[in-house]
Amino acid sequence: MPSAAKLRFDGRVAIVTGAGAGLGREYALLLASRGAKVVVNDLGGSHVGEGASQRAADVVVEEIRKNGGEAVADYNSVIDGAKVVDTAIKAFGRVDILINNAGILRDRSIIKTTDQDWNLVLDVHLKGSFKCTQAAFPHMKAQNYGRIIMTASNSGIYGNFGQANYSAAKMGLVGLANTVAIEGQKNNIHCNVIIPTAASRMTEGILPDILFQELKPSLIAPVVVYLCHESCEDNGSYIESAAGWATKVHTVRGKGAVVRPSIDEPSTLEYVQSAWNKVTDMSQATHINSISEASGSLLQVLENLKAGD
Ligand code: NAD
């Protein structure tokens, strides 16, 4: 059962990108209801990244103010991350929380994907998240505090037909989060990944109707907003959430196998083939926590080979 004390964000300033609709709107509303001052960023274009309008951000800002909260609108594209962060600094003097959420789709099969489809999707998701993070980072470093969210997708983790650009961008964000988590750690800047599934204009017509009704974005907001709270110690976690359910996701590595006869002999194609069942056996898979742990285990493999094991 939850404790009686409410988790608050008084004194904290949060930027939520793409907060004019869908998931971002829910994050902004919840943060503001718990005392955060919120920058509601939204370019206000279509779901394929065409056009722009101030209305999307304005409506959410009005909603927050009507509920007694504090918010300002920002209409810049996330690609201009410095401008987005500047809005927070000018309005509220600091930035504690950055939720990189803005996104678009340009779904096409690989053969039909144009350079424009590729570039726009990579720019908004991956470059936009990088530019906002890069601009927020010095402020977070100076105050020795920050909470950053990257938004990935099961389309990236598992692949999805017609989403080469989107899935590449979303897995790129996992890689970006891994490094932001490492670079931020000593300054109490945490970076975590949300992998959501929710009903929004982005998933309308894609998710089956019966599922669509159940997948309210408001059910994901508490998970994402908790990740942004000072009491949440996670850093570098990937959290999947939908329909009021959440779980941690992580990569695993198999035990592996040596694919050469001995330390004095080279690897051959045939040797690889003969060891393939062991190479691909995941029955003893484990999670690797860091690049040094990964390299360290390679050294152990070499030592075992030298010892003739
Ligand atoms: P949505 O379309 O309702 O919201 C995205 C918002 O981002 C829109 O309001 C849009 O105007 C804004 N936006 C687009 N380009 C922008 C830019 N360049 N600068 C600033 N704002 C911009 O979609 P959603 O479903 O709420 O998606 C939110 C995030 O969650 C996206 O990153 C999406 O890829 C991700 N996601 C969603 C789902 C899902 O099931 N809905 C699944 C996986 C990942």
C-alpha cells in the first residue's frame, strides 16, 4: 500500500516536450498538480510532422492554470533544444526535469522510405532529445540535480513492419540514455527510458479498438512522473508501461562459447558452425551492468583460453 505522504514537486521546474497532446499532456498535468512549474512544449504540427500551431501547447497551459498550477507554453521544435530550455530559464530560472516525449511518425516500408521520411523522424526523436538534453545538462550540473526521461518504443526493441526510421530512432534513444545516465551520475542527474503503449493520435487505427479504449495515457503518467521524483533512485533503467502496469526491461548476454580450437589457433568458419548452438544458447544469460563489466569478462575468456580451459 502507498504511504500517506504525497509525492510533491514544489520548487521543481519541468520541461515536457510534445506536451500538447497524448502522453506528454498527461505528464504535464500530473507534474503541475503536484507543484512543479511546467514548460509545455509543443510545435503543434500533424502526427507526420507537417505544419505548426500554438494552440496545442496553449490549451494545456490553460488547463494547468485553471487547476491552480503554474505553466508556460513553448512552441519551438525540440530540434531547437536550446530555445526550449531557454523558455524554462526565462520563465522560472531553472530546469530540474526534462521529459523528452515529442514525436512523429512517417511509416513506410524500407524500400519506400525517402530521405525526408528518414531525416525528419530521426531529427525529431533522436536529435531533438539530444539537443534538449544537451541544453538542460549544464543547468542540472550546476545545481547538482536533474531527472531526464527518454521515450523509446517496443517498435525499436522488437522492430515493427514499416517503421525502419522510427525503430532506429527509438533504439538510438536507448543508447543515448545509457550514456546520459553515466555522464550525469556524479551530479545526481538520472536518465531513464520509458517504453509506453497508449491510445493517442499516433496509435489510432494501429492498435486494435478494444485495446485502444483501455490504454489511457493517464495510466502511464504516474510511472513516468515517479521516475522524475527525487526519491526515485533508478538511473539508466528502461521501464515499459501500459494500462496501469509497468515493468523493468533490460538486455541480457548469453554465456557464450569459444569459437577457436586453442589460443595458438585461429577461428575458422567450420569451428564457428560447430559451436553455434552454444553461441546462441541463452539458458545461462545474465545482465551486464557496464561496458567495463563486458570488457572484463572478455579478459576472463582470454585467460581461460590461455590456460587451455
Ligand atoms: P501524440 O502525437 O499524441 O503526441 C506527440 C506530441 O509531440 C504532439 O502533440 C506533437 O505536436 C508533438 N511534436 C511533434 N513534433 C514535435 C517537435 N518537433 N517539437 C515539439 N513537439 C513536437 O503521440 P503520443 O502517443 O502521446 O507519443 C508521445 C511519445 O511517446 C512519442 O515520442 C512516441 O513516439 C512515444 N510512444 C508512444 C507510444 C504509444 O503507444 N502512444 C508507443 C511508443 C512510444
